[in-house]
Amino acid sequence: MANGQVLVVDDEADIRELLGMTLIRMGLEPQCAGSVSEALSLLGCNTFELCLTDMRLVDGDGLSIVEHITKNHPSLPVAVITAHGSAENAVAALKAGAFDYLGKPVSLDQLRALVRSALKLPRPGAEQQDAAAPPAPGTPCLIGASPQMEQARQMIDKLARSQAPVQIRGESGCGKELAARLIHLNGARRDGPFVAVNCGAIPESLMESEFFGHKKGAFTGAVADHDGFFRAADGGTLFLDEVGDLPLSMQVKLLRAIQEKRVRQVGSTSEEPVDVRIISATHRHLADEVKSGAFRQDLYYRLNVIELRMPALRELREDIPRLAAAILERHAAGGPAPRLSAQAAAALQDYHFPGNVRELENILERAVALTSGSEIGVEDLQLTHERAVVPEADIDGLPLPERLEAIERKAILDALERARYNQTAAAKLLGISFRALRYRIQRLGIRQELDTRP
């Protein structure tokens, strides 16, 4: 945005000059302040596109400027400059409402990337205009008007105006990846890539290569250079789903990449800068994982700068008919969408939905296939369908391998039932690790059964 004004706050004249010259070359007009009081005075009589402030100032600290701007100029992005390795200050600034941060010595490439991102943020007037317009077909959106859904929607809008790492917490199937995509699409990185990674699906031996890339010949099978997730998401957002599944050895390397904003490919001798926003998700309580030693505390604080909780579907009962109608419309594939009978809608609203929205989609997809008319009845939903298991009386007649498999299968299904299909809790009931439970669920074919479970 040519000729836009940027407020630069630093008590070192050479830093102010360096930042000012860089901004001028970008077509911007810097206004410089050497103290908190001078910065507040300039904020009171000027309109800025961005504020860059050092954390340590002669008459206070940058946090006071961040808090002042957050309260009095909420549409103004503010970024802080922190001392090298001062992770606590960076996290505190992000929690206070800072758009992003830079470490000293300031990298001009990172500075320019930050400025460009800040200037891409939607202006307040544009936000109101966009909100009034209906979303384009195929555009991701949260459906529902319940207070919980509206609260989640408002939080997503707020998070979209920041570069702070976000941790999305919620049960499996409640829309954590959808929330991450909305944060990305509504923010300054919307024109960049969105890379989603299931951390629990990557073999531990391949994690470093998959995250950071590798050079040709770095190891057996490395027949070509590979960018990795961080470089693929450069300029955009990296969504780490089920981040609690990362082994401790990988957690250390991920923490360094986040702090330094640089990655080193396997087989390379140098690091390369990356401009990536991290959004992570988990159905676990990572605070408990930290206490047990399964998750690093320093990485937890880096990822959990701001937390977004996605509500379970059973908390959104008033939204279920509208959500079901949207799902049925999508499955209609251009033809007339079947509708729910009043009894079927009431049955869905009374159902517990341990699998959340993903389970609702499976139920409705099956109901569409079963119904012979234009209306879906209660019987088409099959909400009382019981899972088929081998009767205990028949287990003894099986050969030993099948008998052991049937016993193991029944024990896992019973534990999942007792834990309300929370796999972390079920693993504890069984006395095995979460990773071991996921392996057994896959091996025994229980995964497909869980995904299609009513």
C-alpha cells in the first residue's frame, strides 16, 4: 500500500534508521518514536497501517504499546521486536494482541515479509462488506446460529488478524481442520498455501525428512530433493493435526524451527528461512501430557499461545437441523436434496454424537442411500444400530489366532464404549499407549467401523 504510514518505535537511532529506510524502499512512510510517551502521542494524531515497536524502551516496554493499540486501535496490526532468544517476551506480546514478532538482529527479509502480511489484512470496512455478502459456493464456513457457534466464529475472525500460533482443541470430528482453514482464508496469508499434516500418520523415522525436507542422496531412497512441509507452506499456514502424537525427538526440532523461523533439510549444511504460521490441533489435553512428560513444556507454550475450542456437536443441538440440511444439499449433487422428517430431525437432536459432525455426515450419507423417497425417516437414520461382534460362546470354537484377535477386538471396542470413543482415555483403560491403540484399531479393521458408526 503505497504511502501508507508505519509507526516505528525504538530507542536506538540506528535501528530506527534501518527500519525507516527499509520501509521507504517499500513505498511506505515511516513515523519514528524513541519512547512510549512519544509513540502514544503519535498514535493519538495519526492514522497508521502498521506499528513496529521494540520491547525495551527508555520509559517502559513495548507490551504497554501493544495493549494500548489493542484497546484503542483494534484494527491496527502491531509487531514487536524482541531480543534474540527471548521466547517469553515474544509469547507475551502475542498473547497481548500483537500481530507478529521479529527477533534481533532484525532480518530484513523477515521484516519485509511481515510488513507485506500486515498490509494484506482486510480493512475494517471491507470486513463488514464481506460479512454481509453470502459465501461463494464451495467456500468453507461454519454453519449454525447457536451461541457456542457464534463464539467460535468470532474467535476465528479475531485470530485471522494475527500471526500468533493457535492451538485448536476439540473432540475428533468436531471441525478443527475447518476452523484452521477459516483462520487461514480470512487472514493475511489467504493467498499463500495451506498445508495440513496428520502428525499421527507419519512414521517416526521419516518425520524429519517430511517436515524439513531432504537433499538428493541424503539417505537411501532419497533420489531427488524434497522440500518438506515447512517449505511447502512458506508464505502460508502449516496445520499440524494431532500434534500430541509427535515423539519427543521431533518435538525438539519443531520447537527450534518455530523459534528460529529457519529449517535445515536432511543432508544440508545450511539453514534456510521460512515464513510459516503454525496452527495445531489435538483432541488430547496437552497440559496433562506435559505433566506426564509426554509433551515438552516449552513447545506447548509455543503452540498454545492462543487456544480455540471447537464445541462438540451435542453442545450445538439447535444447529443440527440446519447443519443436516446443508450436508444433504451437498450429497444431492445438483439434484433435489431429500429432507428430514420432523421425527428424524428430533431424533438427531436427541442423539449423543460421540463422533460429532463426521458421524452426522456418515449417518446422513447412509440414510440417503437407504431412503426410497424424498423424505428421510427415523428408521433410515439407524441410530439404534448395534455393532456386530462375535458372541462370546462362539469364540472358543475359533482357531487360536482368530480367537485372540476376537478377544482383542472386543476388549478395544468395550474400552472405546466406556471412554465414549475418546481414544486417549480408551488407551489408558487398556494400559497401552495411544499410538499402540491406533495401530491395533487399524490392524483389526476397527477404523472403518468407527468412521461409519452411528
